[in-house]
Amino acid sequence: MGGVVRQALEKLCVVITIVLIYENALVFYQHLFPYWWSHGFYRQFFFNLIVGHWLVINTVMHYYFGITKSPGFVADLKIDKSTQDALGYTKCLKCGVMKPPRAHHCKVCQKCVVRYDHH
């Protein structure tokens, strides 16, 4: 049951983010851009039109990459003991793979993730 609730909350967060980006754009198109244009603030209008669209495109693109790309799972490396000690690798007690420093086991993914502090 916990997995179903977690997936529902994840989808809800994605929908809320999309709605907030849409509402932000709606305010610009319906209120700010017509006001600036009608009152002769042409520099402000074009600056915000160009920079605003660039920021929206970057926000949406990076958000999409963040929710769809792999976080960087640890590959099961077959390395000898001396190399493990030299590189600081340890064995994961949950999944049994040799993991580098800063890699930790994720309870949700059930895999070790490289640089877990950003996962």
C-alpha cells in the first residue's frame, strides 16, 4: 500500500509543478505583457518576453530531465581486494555490489546510487 501512495504523491507533485508553470505564464500573457505594451514599456516587454521564455523553456526542460533520467546506479564491478581498498570501495550489505565512496543504498529504488546526496 505504501508504494501506491508514494507513486500517487509523486504524480501529484509533477502535476502541481506543471500547473504552477502554466499559471505563471498565464499571468504574464494576460496581465503583464498587455500592460507593458499598452503603456509603452517596450524595452521591458521585449526583455521579459525573451528572457522569460528562455527561463521557462530551461525550467521545463531541466525538470523533465530530472524526473525521467536515471540517478546513476552503481554497476556491479568485479575488482580485486587491493583495488577496492585503494579506491575506498565498500560492499553494500543490502544488494551486495561494490560501491564507491558517497554511494548509498536507496530504499525506494532498491539499488545503490552514486552520489546519493543528490538523489
